[in-house]
Amino acid sequence: MTQVKWRDFRENLADIIERVRSGERVQITRHGKVVAEVAPPSRELRTSFYKQTSEAIASNELRIG
């Protein structure tokens, strides 16, 4: 797990999100103390999201484009 200072987190948000997307957990520190942790979603959350999205598309509730 990586620790990143608050200022570095703000300045490099896009890069850090890409690292999280690839499976890395990142702790954000402020004044040397961990104040938050960013982690990829759990398998259950991803499965639930994709299922709900697929159902919405199939029922024409979600329009793309």
C-alpha cells in the first residue's frame, strides 16, 4: 500500500486514480497522519453495478448517447 501526501494527492489525482484502477490501495496523509484510503471497488460492488447497468439498458431506462 502506498502513502501519498494530501498536496500530492490533489496535484496528481488522475495518476493516482489510474493506480487504484489497476488494483493498488493508496492512503492519503495530512500532517503525517492517514486521513483517507482510496481502494478499488470490491468484486461484489462491481458485480452489482454491472448487473444494475445491464438491466437498465435492457429495460431502456438508461439511454446511452
